[in-house]
Amino acid sequence: PEVAACVAEHHPLIALIHHPLAFEFGLSEEQAALLKQSENEALRHASGVIANSPATARDLHRHYGVPFDRIDVVLPGTDRSVHQRERSQTTNDNHNVVRLLSVGSIIPRKGFHDLLAALAPLADLPWTLSIAGDTTRNVGAFEQLIGDITRFGFAGRVQVLGAVSDSKLDSLYTHADAFVLASLFEGYGMVYAEAMAYGLPIVATKGGAIPDTVPSEAGLLVSPGDISALTLALKTVIEDATYRARLSSGALRAAAQQPTWDQAAQQFAVALGRFTPA
């Protein structure tokens, strides 16, 4: 907030909010309160706010008192035309094992502890899981993930890849059969949008903005933390190839309604112009 106050004296200050820091999982009540106070003070110096989803805009208005007329929503973009072309090359692969993919930093909010627990009753089904994401953000969450892999006997079935290159991530999306991530909360959820752009069926939760991003035609959404419901959704997607294909088609249709990066950049420029003197 001190920097925001200083900058605002000389320049229009526009805040770009992915989701409020105070909403992060794993914080103590004191930490969350301090972050909310800091964010409130900083936002008071902002001429305008750009939120990455309607859900984040609603949270900023409800919990931080930012007037809606000071908020612009700009959805992140995807490179959907490239992904769809590449996805079409893999849709007719003949294989028995369903390749599940998760992408996200190993932190409590991403819900990997719930995902592994939900997969445990499905050990007899043919699936593998690849997890791509930074493993250094939260030591406790990473240790729990590795412990769960051992505890459930998933060694060799669940791969923790760490942070990967763009080309490796592209390959993972292209060759996966379904995207699964049990986030407890998302301010938008770019990985869900990216997965849909690749035509992947989604298994996720209803946490935060995820339902705004993933429509029912593209995936199965359950309540955050509902492991039994998550198990059932995973079982359905793993066992039913026809249903996966239907969700895949729905994902591509949903992705076609999302902005490209060029469109997102244009919307961002308009939002900047609204709060910048001519």
C-alpha cells in the first residue's frame, strides 16, 4: 500500500487482480486479516481495477468495497486455433489406459490431497496421472503429495514432473485424455481454459470462478472438498470413452467462446484507456 500511495501521486494506478491474496488457502486468520487490510489500503489508491473474471469482480465489490464502475473484467486468452489443430491429430489414438493430466503449483489450494484420495478407490481402473507444476512453493503440500503417492501405492502411476517448459506442457495437453484438478478456489483458472482449448474433458470443482470458466457441456464439477463426488466424476470419465468424447466436443465449443490473446489484449487496452487521461 505504501508503494501504491506513492505511485498514485504521480501516475494513474490500475490494479490487476487475479484473486485477492487474503483468499489464499493455508493462511492463519491473522495472516489473512493482514493481507486483506494491506490489499484494502492499496486498492484505495487505484483509479481502476482490472479483474480476470466476473467472480473476482464480485469478490472485490463484496469483500473490498470496490465499486463496480471502477472494475473492468478482462478474461485471459488462449491460443485455441493452434491447440485444436494439434488435438485433432490425437483424438483417434487407440489405447486402453486413460491419461489424466493436472497442471498447477503444488500448494494447498490446488487440492492435490483431495485428488489423490479420490483416485484411491479407482486403483483397479486403467489410468495414469501426470502432474505438472512448481514443487517449491509450499514444502508441506509437496511432502503430502509425495506421501500420498506412496500411501496409496501410486508409484509409477502418478508422475510429479515439476515445472515444465512450454513445449513439454503443450505435449502433455496434446496427449492427455482428460484434465483433472481439484482446486478449492480459483480466481479464474487459466489451466481449465487452456485444457478446453485442447479439447480435453474436465473434472474439477465449483470453487470460485471455475463454474464461470467450465460449462457443464465441457466437464464434471463437484463441490470443493467432496472426495466421494470427485471419485464418482473421475470414475465416469475414466470408464466411459463415449462420454469423454462428448465432453471433449463441448470443451472445444466452450473454448471457441473464449477470447484469443489478441482479443484479450485489445480488451485490456480499452480498460487501461478508460482510467488513463487522454
